[in-house]
Amino acid sequence: MTTRAIVFATAPAEDGGIAAALRFGDTTPLERLVAQLDGAEVHVLARPMFASAIDSLLPSVVVHVSENSSSDLRVVAELARSPGGDLVLLPGELVTQPTPLDRLGGGTAALTRDEPTGFPVRALAGQVLSASSDYHWVGAPSAFFASVLRVDAADVPELASTLTAVAFGDSEEPDLVSLILTVLVRGGTRVAARDARTQFWARPRSKDDSQHAAQGLAGYDEDRARLDAAVKSTDGFFTTFFVSSYSRFVARAAARIGLTPNQITVLSMCLGVLAAAGFAYGHRWSLIAGAVLLQVAFMFDCVDGQLARYTRTFSRFGAWLDSVFDRGKEYLVYAGLAIGSVRGFGVNAWPLAAAALSLQTVRHMLEFSYWDVHYKALASAPQPPLDQPGDRPGPPPEQDTALVRAPAAIHNEGGTAARALGISRLLDKPPGVHWLKKMIVFPIGERFAAISLTAALFTPRTTFIVLLVWGGIGGIYSLSAHLMHTVARRSGHIDSSFVTALRDDGLLACRLQLRGRFSWLVPGTIRALEYGLLILTAALAHGDAMRACFALLAVLAFHHYDTVYRLRQQGAPPPAWVSTATGGWEGRIILAFVALAVAVTTAGMAVAAVLMAIVFVGESVWSWTRHARADGPYTYADEEDGNE
């Protein structure tokens, strides 16, 4: 279905005309905007005194004569009720580059910027939680609306029904795009927030404004802006300052020679395998070579996402492949370090390797579960009625445009946990604290840097100790913050099929119903119990049981991460028979102790690792092969960043 663009050519200019018709070089903002909307069915709303001029100027568009803002909304409602596809709403005086639709993606979405270019909004995790207009204000805003809104075809009927309840005086000329965004958000429609931070943006209202906008656009480097937009704004300290500063140019070079993001992902994995081989050799020169190769592999791991965003070539399969290869690369490096520790230093580091793998997986399961519940709680928080000016009780803040990065949407006013969270936000203000807090959680950039540095200068045993100590501190820090947020949250239990699927229950455990505000703790706790008891079983056995245990843990970790990515990108976990056939977490623990009792722990774990790899990997590859043919649009995002 064709996208329908509704352009509001109604904002007055300072000279008494309309801002959309100001001279902008040899054209006008409206003509330029309509040209950028090539391929869309364009509808222009105009006042009676300007409608005929616009009609003659742009014969290819449909001009709707509208007396006032109330009439504008009725026209929008009529278009929404008529058959068609998505609706895109934007002001006629908008001057932007690249095209307005370039970064909107699919679904209902709004462009947002950090600069004060429009009305404030509060957004988190890529979703607009609260919006403002001429009649509404937002507490704790985190971005600004960039005046471009897409309404998905599935949400268009709801928009038509909600607009009929909006009314104001005939003489008022509010910003209707911002008002419609507020109507959607307060009506419960899920609106994605799409980053337009490097996009050129202006809404001239006078000849001087138009001249300044033309000068700014003349100096706008679109390729450099696309390159800057390809770098995530939420990465960790090491990635931001020591990798992304140059990896973006590698991404551009890869685009120019025709490489795809998936090819870069595979290249990164191959380099990771070579790094693991270097660590496994166990000599100083090979440890240094492995450290260098690991950093090159990590650089390309950043490049694949940047290339996808730079070229706008996204796929769900690509996101899954990148995420799974990230984990596989890291755990191969752990195995290589353990082998190198035995070969080069005579130290059995397999227990430390198994502990490091388990700690990282447990941490991620806690993070995945918490953020799923947290985002659902934010999204399900009741919206205020449209006739309430603020999105929270009380008067509007004195500085309504001051950005606040930590939204306080659903917390009690008092309580120890709420006060602790308030203190934590205050501590974000001193320079450098923001980056320090990102480093504490030990994201992937810091982990790989720590591995490379300690392996090159010291021993693999030292590397594992650093991973366990730093990872433990980061885990305690993150867990403490999540617990305080959970205690301070007003809402009670949030049903989450995501959390239930991550439990990986067998026939016995599936009968257990664990509910409550802290249910997000269950998957991570189960992983700690399962992995910890498997390590204990291997430690009580003899021979090479710990090596076999590490292999089994790696296979289980693949399954548990694959479940996360399947839920995120396919919308469903692996089929129930997969967990049933492999015993579930409780069945695997029972079998491990049986193997210990009959003195076949090493062989039992090795056989279990092989059989489960066949089931987990085989079923996953089959599923992704089937889904890749129906792959839909996906906003490419590395699963791990500074906020893990």
C-alpha cells in the first residue's frame, strides 16, 4: 500500500504569508519537501487564501482547503478513515536532509533529536513514553520531537477515532504534528523513537531564518552525517573512544567495496577463532598475537552494525548472527586461554574458564529479564487523560526543556529505594561519572580490552581472575540498581512470557509458578544454580571432566542466548520439545549427579554436550533458515553495549 503524506502548510510566516512558501534559494520549503516525498501520495492542508497558489505550484499533490486547526484535524481523521497504507505527518516548512522518511523505519515512529528543535518528549529504549504540545508538558524530558511522525496502517483507525475528541478555538494555530503525537501516546499507541541526531533540521519562519537554513544546508555533509549516525550513542567507554573513532571509516570503506554486514560478522568470527588459537598455543608471542587479533575482531564486530546502519541494510537474521557469533567468539577465547594456560604455564585454568563463562551468562540472563520487565512496566504505565496538561501531577517544571537522562515514570515519591535512585541520578552530573558507571558494568569492549591486555602482559590465569573480579563487581552493581528500581516501582507483577521462556523448564519445573515483582530474578538464578552445580559435579570427578563441563556449558549458553534472540527477533522461543528432549534445567542437574554417582562424569558430560549441540544448534539453524525467507525490517543493534 502507498504511504500517504499529510503536509501542514498552515504555519504563518513573519511577513504575513505562510512559512512553507518562503523563498529558499530557487524554490520553497514546501516544494522541496514534496520532492523529497517522491513515491508517496501527498496531501497538503492549506488556508483558503493560499490554497489556489499551492494548487497551481504543485499540481501533483492533493490540496485540502481548511479554515482552521479544528478543520485540519477533521481532514486528517477523514484521511485516516479512508482505505490506504501508513500515514506520515509533517510541517510544510520543514527543511531537512536526508529525506524525512530516511530514518523512520517501519511501524508507528517519531523522529527525535537531542537539540531543542521541537517539543520535548520522554523516550526510553526506543519508545516515546510521553510527548508534549502547545497544550501539554513533559516532566523529565530526554529528547525533542523532530516534527516527523509515521502512523502505521494498523494504528491509523485508532488515530481517526481519537482525533474526534480534540477541539480548540478557531483562532489558534498549534503545532498539530506534535499534538497528534501526544494524542497517540496518551491514547496508548506504541510509538517508536528513531534517532535523527545527525540529520539536518530547520523550520524557517522568516526570510532571515530561510537564508540561515539555506547556508546551513549548503555546508551539510550528508555522507559524514550518515557515518556519524551509524555509531551508536549508547556504547561503552572503550568502544566509544578507542574503536568507533576509526571503525566508522572502515564501515564506509566496506560499503564502497560492496561488503555486507553479515560478511563482516563472519570475518569477525574468523578472526576470533584465530585469536583463540593464538591464546591456545601458550607462548608469549602467541599470547600477544592473540591479543592483537582479538582487538581486530572486536573492531570488525563494531563495523558490522555500523555498516548496517550506514547502508540501511537490516535483517533479523543478521542481528541474530551477530549476537550469536559475539558469544561464540568470547567463549572460544576462554577455551583458548584455558588450553594455553596448561600448555604454556602448567596451570589448569579450566575451572576458571567455566566460572567466567557461567558468570557472564548469568549476568546477561538477569539483564535480559530485568529490562524486559522494566520496559513492559514503563509501557504499561497508565497515561494521563488528554485534557490534563502535564504527564504527572503538579505544576510544570521551571525549565521544561532541560533534558533528564533517567526518566522517573513509575516510582514512588518516598522510600529508601527511591531516595537512593535520586542520589544515583545526582551523581551522574559530575563530569566523567557517566562513563565510569558504564565501565563498571564491564561491557564487551572493556572485557575484550581486559582480555587482550592481561593475556599479552601476564598469564591466562590472571586474565580469568580479572574477568571474574571485575565481572563480579559489575554484576553486584547492576543487580543492586535493578533491585532498587524494582522496590521503588509502583506497579506490581508484570506478566512476561519472555522471562518464562528464559527459565528453560523441563517436565518437572514447568509446574512451578513463580510470580511477583521479582520474577525477573528467576532465569538468572536458575542459570547460576544449573551452571554452578554442573561445575561442582565436574570438580568432584576426576580426569578431564572440567573440559567436558566447559563444552557442555558452552552448548547450554548457546541455547539460552538463542532463546533470547529468537524471542526478540522472531517473537517466539524455541519449540517446547527442545527443552523437553534435553531434560530442562532440572533434568540436566539430575543426570549430572547420576553420572557422578556411577563415575562416568567426563564421558557423560562429553556425550551430553554433543547430543545437545545437535539438538540446539540443529533446530536453531533450521528455524532461522525457514524464517530468513520471510525476513522483515529490523533496526540493527548490537545486543551488547554500555548499558548491558
